[in-house]
Amino acid sequence: MKPIGKLLNFGLINIDKSVGPTSYSVSEFIKRQLKLKKTSHMGTLDPKVTGVLPITLGRACKLAGYFIKHDKSYVGILETHKKCGIKELQKLIDENFSGKILQTPPHRSAVKREERQRKVYLWKLLEASEDGKSFLFNCRVEGGTYIRKLCSDLGEMIGGAHMGELRRTEAGIFDESDLVSLNDFESAVKEWKTGDEEKLKGMVMDAESAIKKVLPVAEVDKSALKSLYIGRPLFANNVLEKPKLKEGDIFALFCKDEFVGIYRRTGEEIIFGRSEFVCN
């Protein structure tokens, strides 16, 4: 395992967000606790929404965009304004909210309110309450899909509905298997400050391991490192291991276990890739 200093400067923590704080306030809390210059969260959760909230640390913030676009999974409660049958409701969902859909972000969102295409891979009602007005569901959607808006859009077809509770269970490569509560994180930080770093080290994933899970990997000859670290392009004759890529594809570049940076595949004859981010 890497030294704690390197992990905190180039790592990630998978936080279990509770009801109440904003995603931004959670990120800021971690920054203050670890005395870092920068942290960022990957995928905003409303204050009332709980679950998986990965936080990038230090220089790993530059990589957030490569993680954030991946699919998300949730469990939640759909509240309908009148009694509905679960089979009829599921049929409406399957017919109107499956596969590629068009969605306009809600009024209170951080992005421009314009219609955009998103994919709904799964939206399954699991069980209904006795009064037929509350439905437990799970769903898996493309990153950037608003579950609250799915619920309200469905409501327009049935006389009203809204999202009750919601919990994110997966965000790309991050899931509930390695979640860290803010209380446990704060306790680990206190131990770290008194000389015991083991608990905190166990909570931080190194960014190199994470990026290998989301991007293709190419390996470069050690002799090319000096020129790459000053921003020169990656020449084809310096690439030892070449993944199958088409022009424009993004990939991670390593020299054995050392992370070099993020590159974009070019269509040039002698240049294999040009840098998006260099870890020098």
C-alpha cells in the first residue's frame, strides 16, 4: 500500500452520504479534515438522498470527469397521489421510461434546463404498500439522469406522483461494498493525527487503481517519460502495449506501475496519443 501522503494527494474515498448535507458540503468537510487544497465529489446527490458519493482528493480531482459519466443505480420509493396497481404502473414504466428517453432537468438543478437524451436500463417496481400509493423500486440509469424527474414525469400520466426516499447504491465502479460513513472517517482522521494512519489508509483508494477500472490502459517505454512529463506527444514507437482504440478514444498511460497520464488516441501516423492530463 502507498504511503498515506501519496494516497491523500492522489486518491478517492467512497463516502456514504447521509440525509441532510449537500454533496458540496461533504466534499468541503473532507477537505478541511485532511487539510487538502482541493477535493471534489462525483455526482451530486440532493440533501435528502443518501448513498454512494465518491470524493476525489488532491490531484485526483483532475480525473473526476472520467468517473462521473458512468452508470448509476438506485433504490427508492415512488409515492403516487392516488391508488395504483403495481402491474399497470410497471407497464406504463416499461412503455415510456425504458431505453433511450428524453429528459429535461428539474428547475433546481446545476445544469442548463434543456432536453437531453438519457438511457434507462432498468426501472423495476419491487413491491407496493397496502394502500397502493407507495412503491419500492430499483433502477439503473445513465449518468446524468434525474430520478426525481422520472417520478414526476410518470406522475403526469397517472394524476400525480413524486419521489419519496432515494438511495444511490452504485456510481460507476463504486458501490456499497466499501462505503465510509462520515463518523468513521472523522474517527480515522483523529487517529491519523495522533500517529495511527492504518484506519485512514484503509479508507482511501489510490487513483491509479481506480483509473485502470474505467479506461483502457497502454504501457510506455521508460525512456519516453522525460519528454512526456514536459507535455510532448506520445509517439507510437514508445508504446509497448497498445489497447485496441479508435481515433478520439481516451486511455490511461502507465510505465509499469507508474501512472503517467490520460491521453487521447490520434489518427496520426507516428503519434499514438496526445495528453489530456499528465501526472508529473
